[in-house]
Amino acid sequence: MRFLVAAAAILLANLCGPAALQAEAQGLPKYLKSCKKEKTGITVEDTLVVPSADGPPGIVKIVRQTYNCRNPETRNNQWIALYGMTDASGKVLVPLEYASVLPFSTKGAVVIDHGDEPYPGGLKYRTYMAGKGEGKEKFDFKWVSVMRADRACDKPPVNAADRPVSAVVGEFFFGLGAKGEGKHHLVLFLPDGKTKKLEFMGGNGVVISAHRMGDVLLTRWKDPGGIVRAGILDLEGRPVAPVLGTPAIWSTLATRQADGTELPGCRAELSQDLFIEGPSLDWDPAQKFFGPLLIPVRRDGQPATLPTGAIGMFPAYHRDRNPARHTFTENTVMWGVVFPKGNGFEFTLHLGTPSEALIAAATAPRYSDIGRSIDHGGMVGAKSVADGLWRWFRADTDIPVGVANADFQLSLNSAWEVQNGEAAARYQIFAAEWAKQEAARAEYHKKLWAQARAAGRLCDYRVDSTSTAAEVEEYIAACGPSRLPGLADLARSKGVAETTISSAVTEEWQRQMAQSKMLADAEEAARIQRMNNANKDPGAGYIPGQWETAIRLGGNAAVDAINQSTDNWLQERRDQYVADWQRSQRAY
């Protein structure tokens, strides 16, 4: 990864023309000389609405050019992306030569610093202002991101009014002092390129350090006692609320569709809201049922206006899964608005967002207790203040089900009975449809089987556990048990007689022997035919096909040559021996 970042920083770009952004790699080190542009060309990576230092907000685009680079040291290919920034018309604001571009205004962005080695290490960030270039100050960030109010699946904005500004880039950086003590700050980049340091916010173990909520930033830090605190800042780092207690972020999800499935992606989330946790609503906070009282905070960071007499809210039914934010677990579809009553409290219920629940609470029915059941998708039950009866609502709806009753269990049993009956009816419909499809499948199978038998191609078919005993018996008799793996065992499981299986084995063996004999006869006939064709040429020095004669004659000739050579060698040795003996006699 470090190689990718360093290499992307080393690749330079040549920008030409105000209406188009062109990049040419130049001055590359040897290990990147083979870089070539990908054919996809320059693409738009992201479109954001950002503020301006001297005017209204505007639209900027983060653009990308990908290069395919071969590293001669490793002989591996690396795909390296270079990033830049343009305005809405395509005019270049930040050259296309950085590993990362994070816009904070219509004229500037935070960019990653260049590295001049394959593995330089310690790459840092700087600001870049259009017309001025890079700033001198370097930033050693632990993490860096654009703080935006948009949701991931929103369409790119066409006009600046389409979207709240993604102006402030909230950065957390972590360093060590001279004595090794930890220092942590949030750094906000203002539209004019200046920075605002929020000292000692964030820090190790504080998750998350900064979070965009509407038009404000929720920040967290540890006080000297080690307790996590929270504060709300505007997009230029100014406090808009006093130091808060424990903050809580909850998502309100859309109700499931009629078939019980969730809406996909961002369509599943109606809103995400900020709360401050108050005292527990339970007599014993260790036995969490209602949970803490949640005090809503408006999108601008100010306390939300509550209905007369109301003191806060709680989620009526907690859901872990959020299709829009896969790692987010604080979700609900229904909210309760809390009103004090004697030594306890009453509440209203609303299916929808917290802001809708606050509006509806003024005239909504009041309840004194709540129940939850995981059956049938998750039901909520509530005891009415008006008549003291328990009523249960279908999962993710405010539609009552069953008969209201003063007894909790009897009311729940009634809701179960109704929905169990509905489930049974749905199952009968499903079973009938399944039986219909199975009958059609069986009829089609029967038709194919008859066609295969008539065409003499039954063995090209297949049988399995869904086939009848008669089909398996016919198949094994016609094709043999070795035609398919485990066919004999399948036949036994279908009740086919063992004598039938044995007979099929014998017949299959006889068919194989007959086929082998037929092939052998055909090969012999072909050999004789080749021999007869060759014998029509008496002058041929070699007759193809007469292998036995050729081998015999060749062997006899070789044996004769060996014998003759042996006799000659022995006679030569005898003559030499006599000559040597005679010379030795003459020497004396």
C-alpha cells in the first residue's frame, strides 16, 4: 500500500485547457518508466457541494486518472490512481497528480504530499489553493476524511442548492511530545485555506472523534478523569451547545415492504438523529428495558422543541440491522415520546422519524406500559391509559392485531392466534402452488422419458431420487448399473429386486464383451484389408501389414551375422596363438 501511495505521488501530470483535464506522466523514476494510461481515461470520482471564501457555495468534482505501471524490481504490475479537482465546468483547480484530494472550498483542498522514493514513508498532507499552489505546513494525520451530510446513495448534485455543504474537512492527528506524551487534536480546514486546531479532542480509544450530524459536528474527547465528553460545533469549529453528557446516534428505518422484505440501501433509512442520554427510564438501570431517556438535538445542534409536558423519547423496538449502514446497530422504526405521570411516566407511539413523533405526540393516544415480542417479525404491544387494555401492533406498523385485553398474556395470545392463522393460510397457498408446480414438472418429465425411450436414447437420460421405482428399474435394465454413480444403491432404495440388479449386471457385462468382440473383429478385418491392398504390388520391397514375417526375417539375419562374426573372431584368435607359440620356440 505504501508503494501505491508513494508511486501515485511521484507521477506528475500536465494540465491543459480550462474545459478539460489532461495528465501526462513525466519525470518518472526508472521503476515507473513503463507506466501507461488506462483506456478508461479521466473519470469523475465524486461530486461535492462546498463553501466559498468569498461567495455562495459551489460544486467541485474530484477526478481520477489510472496508470498501469510495471515495477522492474518485482516484475509486478501496479495500478496507480492520480487525483485532482475541477469546478462544475471542468476548470482545473487542483492538478491531477495527488494520491488523495479532499476539498474544503471552491478553491482549495487537502492533498497528500509528494514522495520521491519508492518507499519514502512518513507521507504528509498539505493544503492546495487554486492559483497559489501547495501550502508550506505539513500535517501528520492519523485519519482524514470529508465530513458531509449526504448519504452514500444520493445522486450527485446538479446545483449547489441540492445538497448541504460538505465544507469542513474534519481531521484527527496524533503525535508525541518531547517526553513521549500523547497529543491529539481535531483540525478543521476553513474555506480560505486556514486551519483551526481544536486541542485535545479525540485521542486514542475515543470512537468516533468527529461525526457529521446535519449541519454540525459531534466531537468527543476524554476529560482529565478519563470520562468521554461530547460537544457540538458548527462547520467552522465554533461551539453551538454546552459540553454534553453521553451522546447517542439513532437511525430511523423505513417499514418493511408488504412481502416482509427490507428496502435496500439508503432507501431503508428515513433519518439519522442525535440525542443526549438522560436518566434511565427503568426502575433498575441494570435491567435495561426502556433504556435511558433520550433528549433530541436539532440538526443545527440546538435542543429540539418538545411538546408541552414532554421530557424526551425512547426507541420502541430496537433493530440491529441497518441496510443503509451495515455496521450501525442503533436502529428503530417506532419512537415513544415520554410524559411524566405521578411517580412514573406515560408515552405516545409513532411509526416514523423522531421529528414526526414529536409533532404527533400532542394528540396521540397515551400508553402506560410496553411489551415486545420477536414473533412474526417483531411486535410491539402497549397498555392504553384510556381503557387499561393491551393492544399489539403488527411488525413495523401501527396496525393493531388480535383482540385488546386487560391481561398482557391473553392479548399477546390473541395476536399470535390471528397471525398464526394467517401464516397457516399463506402456507396452504404456498403448498398448493408448490403441488401444482410439482405436477407440471412430473408431467414434463414423463413426456421427456417417453421421447427418450422412443428414440432409443434412454441411456442419455438420467435418473435420481425423484424418479419412480419403475423408471429406475427400466433404466438399470437398459443401461446397466455402472452407467451412473451409485445407480445400484439407488435401485435398492427404490425397492428394485436384487435379482433384477444382478441380471442387469450380467447383461451389461455381456453387452461390453459383445462390443469388445465387435471392435476386435473390425480391427482384424481392417488389418487384412490393409495386407490385401499391399500385396497387389509384388515389386514392393516391404509389404505393410506382414509384421510377423518382417520380424522373423530380421531376427534370423541378425542371428546369422552374430554367428558368423563369432566364428571369425575365434579363428583369428587361434591363428594368433599359433604364431606367438612358433616365435617363442625360435627364440631359443
